[in-house]
Amino acid sequence: MDISAIVLPIVSLGGMGLLFGAGLAFASQKFAVEVDPRVVAVRDALPGANCGGCGYPGCDGFANGVVAGNAPVNGCPVGGPECAKKLAEIMGVDAGDTAKKVARVICKGDSSNCKEKFDYFGIQDCKAASMIAGGSKSCGYGCLGLGTCVKACQFDAIEITDGKVARIIPERCTACGKCIEVCPKQVIHFTPYEQDVVVDCNNEETGKLVRQKCNVGCIACQICVKACPFDAMEFSNNLAKINYEKCTNCMICAEKCPTKAIYANFEKRRKAEIIAENCIGCTICKKQCPVDAIEGELKQVHTVNAEKCIGCGVCEKKCPKKTIKMS
């Protein structure tokens, strides 16, 4: 047996391998694309959900956008304020407004409150159902409850209630916006995570028509608009809306709404409390209270009437001695 017939091919292949390897190593150095170390740092600080909620194709795209100055440091809806703070430190900028937001289904018209036009037996998908006379619900603005948003959510943050209305679990929601994109009724909106008062109706029809279709819809009475002491309630297209920047979560609008179209988490309603030993009786809090819930004369210790207090927090902000706390 001729050993050279075996050795020569091995040696030649090995030599070619070394030659090609050296060529690739040289090429990788010669044509290497320099990566800004900030891109790597930003990418590592991101949660890695790759949901696209920032408007970029995944976390890598967003990281490049941030470093290039095309994307804001608070643009990641999944990471929230903490992530924005880290990115701001890396980029040496101000994080800006990083209040966490979550998606919310703006509809309370479940099967017990909203009438049906017909029985639907088709494909269990909101888009398919909406193609047939706008869906089975008499309210053309309401949630169809067939779970298209559930399928789109990557974080298991949406469920369908027994009344066939989608409900979003705030603690799981990352505000990626996928549910908003697929909803054919545009009934899902972003709301501040800390918001305890929300108008849960999307119907822009007149009050008379709303009453015929849903028991918990906004009837355009504007009672909430008149009742709000902070001008936080706005009204357009037959529908009441909350200006979240002005809203103090006092919940008066929800109390006054005749159809209960406005949701309020009354369990979280706060009450003001004045620390007596620090109060100087300046009366500033008394003058600022919109519901006359603070009692006391000038240079005397003031007290809060808990039955009148709406928990708006105005007195706490205005007190010069910081002697009022909300609990």
C-alpha cells in the first residue's frame, strides 16, 4: 500500500485549510465593522422581549436607534422607567417622562350589559366576526370578546371574561401594543399604570342610541364634566374622556356617572391626614381644598373631615410645612 497516496491529500487539505483560515482572519480584521460600545451596553440593558413595541425590529434595532439618536431612551414599553433610567445613564441624557403605561379594554359591555343583534357561530376571531354586519353586538364600538387580542399577546396578559369581554391584567402588560394593532374595533387604549379612574366606554353615538344598546355606556350627559373640580374631564364626539395629566384620581366623576360608565378603584381612594404637631394653621390647605374638607381657623391646628375628603392630594402638595400625608 502506497502511504503517500494517503498522506499527500491530508497534507494538501491541511495546508489549504490553514491558508483559507489565515485569509478569513485577515479579511475579518481588514473589513471589520466597528460597533459602538454604547450599542452593546444599551442592548444588554434592555429586557430582551423583542416585541417590537418600541417601533423597531427587536431590541437590536432599538439599541441602534437609541445610539443613533433616532429613538428615545424611554421608548421601550417593556422595560419601563427603570430601563429608561439605565439607558439615559449610558447615553448621558435625561430620561424624561417615563410614567409606565398599560393597555386597557375601554368597554364594560359584556353579555349582561350589551344586547346582541344576532347569534354568531362563525370563526372565533374578532376580525372575522366584525366582517359580518360589524359583529354580533348591538354596540358597534364594543369588544367582541372572541380573543384575537389574546392570541396576539406574547405575555399572557389578556383573558376573556365570562361575559365575553377581553380584560387586560395590568401586572403582566408590557405596553407592547400588539393587542391594539389587531383589535378591529379600536377598543384597546393605553392608560397610565397608576390611573385609578378610566372612562370605560368607546361609543360615540348619541345618548339615546347608547341607552338602547348598552346599560353601562356613556350617554353624553356631561355630568362628570361639570362635577370634576380639576377640569380633567373633557367631552367630544358624544363621549367623555379623561385628561390624565390633570386627573388627581379623586373619583368624583365615577360617583356622579348615572350609567357607571366610568371605572374607579374606590378601594384605593386616599384620605388626607394632618400631622397636628407640625401644623402652623396657615390655612393654605383649607383655601386650596376643592370640597371644603379641611376645617380650622387661622393659627390653629387644622383637621380633615374624612367624609368630605376625596383624596385628590391638592392639600398635600400645597402645604408649606409638608405636614399633610395621604393614606
